[in-house]
Amino acid sequence: MKHIINFLLKPAHIFIVLLFFTVSKNGFSQDKSEIFYQCLPCGCSDDGKQFDHPGDCPSCGMALKERTVPYGFLKSFDEPMNVAILLYTHAQVLDYAGPYDVFVSGGEQNFNVYTVAETSGPITTMPNLSVNPQYTLSNCPKPDILIIPGGMWSSVNQKTKDWVKQNSKDANYVFSICTGAFILAEIGILDDLEATTHQAGISSLEKNYPNIKKVHHDKRFVDNGKVLTSAGVSAGIDASLYLISKILGKDGAKAAANNLEYKYWEAEN
């Protein structure tokens, strides 16, 4: 018995004994997570905000939910992701306005959403809406997400195509809506990938860009990992919510959809 006591009293052995008692059958024990309270995903301005006491959400009035783990869409970004939306003459309004609203609804703490064009002057988009881009190609913040809307894509000149190609290299995601897929195809970004576009352009995309692995006829959007393409116009809303779900989780996409009162989104395409 004396030998056992002397063994246990040695500093290194005391450490081993203490370590043993901190191990549970499921692994090392951990301190209990701190309890906090959150508003359930609804799209209000306090979505995801942590409170240290129970009660009602100050923005929407819903009862706060007791949590120990934050909802999946809560991210600790050092700074928001830059979401650049390209504008050009006769770009389709909903192609760029839909994703713009969706990512803004994803929270300013998560996404810095802005438009960019070749020049700073007003641009007439299709059918006949004049808009002013926030940035030009030369002073635009570096995109983390680059969105290419459709419309009269043939109006996009080589300078803009080169900018898209260059900035696609470092972006986390490159995403086209409608005939914006033709711009990506023109600069080789869709080579060996799967894609889709507006139903009226599917045959043309297949015929003129044989390096595309497969052009889907029946999907709202196609995900290749980094590069996504969507079908026509309103499909850009679905694809934007899907991309938010990839980044922030389904709860984040649900909150953005709720904020827009968009009840038609599903995580699958």
C-alpha cells in the first residue's frame, strides 16, 4: 500500500491521475456551454443576435429561444463577404435585383452587397430601367461572390469579360443568372462543368459551347461547387437562397426568405 501511495504522490503521476478523471466514456469532458437566448429565424433585424436573458425579441416580439449552440447561419466573419453584382446595358432587372435583395436580406454583418459596371454613369437595364452602379471595374472591392446577371449579354465588351475572368479566379463563388451563363461560357469558366440557363437559350448554349460538360434542361440551378448557374430570371432568387444556405446554413437561407416573404424556396433544385 505504501508503494502505491508513493507512486501516486509523484508530480507526473498526479497529472496522469487527474487526467484520467477528466475523461468520460465519450472522450474528454468539457465545461458546460454558456446559455444564451436568440430569436428564431424570421428575417427581423435581430435575427441571430445573442441575448443574456430570456424574454421577447425587441425587433419582432417573438419569444427568445434558449440556446447553447448558435443557429447555423451565425458566422463569425472577420468582415462581411463582398458580393459584387455586375451591371451592363440591357441586363435583366430581376436577374440582378432579385439576388441583390436576397443577399441584403442575408444580413449586412454577413454580406456587403454592391453593383459594379465598366463606367460610373447611368446604365439602362432591360426592359427600360436606369440604374447607377456603385463601383466601376477599376475601384470595385475585391469580390468574394461574383454575380453575373443575364439579359442582352452580347452587349458586354471584352474589357468587362476580362475583368470577370480575372476576378473569378480569387472569388469564393461565381454565379450566373439566366443568359449570364453565356458570359461565363465565352470566357471558358464553364468548360468541363455542368450548367443551365433560360429555357429559351438552352439549345444555343449546348450548340455553341461544346466544352460544357452538360447543359441541364430541367433544373432551377446547377451547383459545381465554386461555379453556379441558374435558369431564367426568377430562378436567380432560388439560386441565391441556395448559395446562402451553403454559406450560412439552411436557417440563414430561411431567415432571408422569410424577410422577403418568399415562401417558394426549397433547399434542393
